[in-house]
Amino acid sequence: MSWKLVTDDWRLKLLALSLAVLMLGAVAFSQNPPTTKSLTVGLNYTVPPNTVLINPPTKTTVTYSGLADVISHVDSSNLIASVDASRALPGTAVRLNVKATSLIPNVSVQNPPPIAVNVDTLQTRQVPLTINVTTAAGWGVSKKTALCPVNECTSVNFTGPISWETNFTASVTYPGVIGPATGCGVLACTVTQFNQPILLRNANGSLDLSAVRTIPAPTLDPVSVTLRVDAVAGVTSSTVPLVIAAPSQPPPQGFWITGVTITPATVVISGDPGVLGRIQRITLPGVDLSKSTSDATFQISIPYPNGTSGPVPLATAVYSISRNPQVSPSPGP
């Protein structure tokens, strides 16, 4: 073949070649077009040691795009959504950015909208443990002990949001009524119950740690104890703990209660054995904190129940009050 045959009508030949390439590309493009999809994936959080997130969202929706045959391999194992809370300050509805990442090349992703999260300070606190025991008429408790698991323990360790710890208490209750019906003799007995759960309460009432999701999760150590109770007949005195009711008025706006201490923690009451057997604690009346913007101390008369008396007329309640932390959004990534 001569060079002239190759070069004749070269423009037409080049055009034909270009059209062939375009047709081949069009066919391939129609079979593997650019595609956009969305997928709901779990959220991964980075949280510093002194911070806790309360009820953070568990999932978000990520929009991604690419050629059809590429994105067909996208799933929740290779499409990741993460939230960095390392610079978040405590507050309600704190704005945190969400970053989406694909582990598959040639897949484009869009970052989901920011989320709003309650951010709190994570704190570990030792909480006194109250043992509640009910005795039959004419019986009283001479000694009650919590074992964790074999050594006596008078407190438990709670780690969780500091805002949960207002009027915070831990208690364990002996099931049933101690007396002749539970196998006690004529004068005395010792009873034991294993694996009795510890109950938590705060200013909002009973606190179920499994009912609220936090990152990290709150912990209680231990979560249960063994109760050993010594009971005797004809007891005319008993030791009961003092607790305090919720404030009749809360602190001014912008301030909150971070702790309360009661002195003495327990009092000895005397009276009819039948009455003493029904008294598990004495509740001090709530105080007015509407003008308290710093630590406040109150002397409160102890309201001994009818038919009983005690040698201590007053209890001292010390409230720790602090200004609420400023609420501000976290910086972007």
C-alpha cells in the first residue's frame, strides 16, 4: 500500500475514527452512567476524657455519587460518618459537624447537616450508700451491712454527666419485712440477701442508667451488693439516714446545684418499736435557693416522725452552686 492511499481523504478517515470512538464511549456511558444514592449509616464519635454526650444521634444519611459500577459496592462498612467533639464545650443543643468519608476510590460524598447534641462534663463521684430495711412490729435493726462482694462498703462510685448529680443518692432495699414471718426467732436473727440492685435517684426522681444513651456510657461500681441485716425484738431506738427534699425554689437563672452535703448524715431515733420498724429515713424540707448564686448553708430543723424523738435538733445542709457553663457551638473540623 502506498503512502498516498493512507493520506488520501485523511480528514474523512479521522472523522470516521472519532465518530467510532464517540459511539463506543456512548455505549459504555449508557451502561455505566454517573449515579447518586443515599445510605443511612451509624455515627462514630470522638469524645475527650472529661466530656460526655447525652442522647447523641446514632445514625445519619450520607449522599454519595460516582459511576454505577463503582458505587454498587458502597455499603455501611465502607461509608463512614464521624463527629469530632474534642473541642465541644458543655451546653445544650451544641452544634457539631458531621464528616462523611468513602473508603472506596472514585466515590464522592456530601457531608450530612450538622447535629445538635447536649454536651456535659464527665465526673466520677463517690456516693454514700443508704440501706433500707423494713421490720415487723416490735422488731428493729441492730446492724445492717452492704458487702461488695465480701468486704463492707458504705459508698458506690458513679461516673456520668455532672448535671445528673444534683440531689444524688444511692440506696439498696432489703426485700420483704424482717420478723418472725421471715424465720427470725423470738429475740433476734441475722438474714442475708445476695445480688440486691443499687437504685439511684437525683433531683428528677429515679435514675435508670440504661434508659438514657450517653457517650461514654455511665457506670456504677458496684451495681449490686449482698445485704446482711441483724434484727432484734423490742428495740426502742434505730439509726436512720437524713435526706433532703428538692428545693422549694431553684437557684436563679444561669446557676445550678452541683452538690449537696447533709450533716449529720444519720440520726438515732427512739420510740415505740412498731413505729421505728416503719421508718427508713427522715426527709428534711426543701429550701429556697432563689437568691443563691454561690455556695449556701442552711440550718434545718429535723422533722422527727410522730411517736419518735432524737437528740439532734438541727441538720446542716450545704449546697454547692455554680454558674452554668456558657453554651457555644464547637468549631468546624
